[in-house]
Amino acid sequence: MGGLVGESWFGRLNQCYSAGRVIGYGYVGGLVGRGISGNATASFWDAQTSGQTKSGGGTGKTTAQMQMAQTFLDAGWDFAGETANGGDDLWWINEGQGYPHLWWEAAAE
């Protein structure tokens, strides 16, 4: 059981995250339950809300870190309003109030 992927051996995860509680038995992880540790780049899980301190991929962060744009900008995520990581403006965040969202989800907020 993983917060996003249960088991990953050959696939790659890039710029994704998990923030929900993760429970299970056997191979359990914050983002990836079981997999090759290098299979998740620029990907994170909330170690506090998930209840998990390890994962088969990705990097664990605190809830506060997960709700800061800088955590994701440092990993190369392309946020609206910045150009250092690209001009596609794929993500946005309500800093300190929630997790990143895809740009098109802003209309639903």
C-alpha cells in the first residue's frame, strides 16, 4: 500500500505527491508501497498525515513543507506566476492553506 502507488518497479513518477493517510500491512510507504527507490523524482508525501516515515520512492515532508510553494519550486515544479521552472504554469498553491493543485482546478476553489 502506498499513498499514490502500491507497487512500482519499471514505471517512473515525476512531480507528484500524496497527502492522505496510508495504512496497510507488508510493504507500506508514504508515496510508494514497494518499488525501486529511484523511481520517483521531484515527488513527495506528507509524512505527518500519511503516518508513514518511509516509502519505496519520493521524499517525505512535514505538512508545513507540503503547503509551501518553495518545496516544490526547489524540485523544478512549474507554478503559475514563476518562469524559472517553465512558462506552462501547471500548478498553483494557496500558500500555508493547502497542497498544490493543477492550474485548472483554481476555478473550482
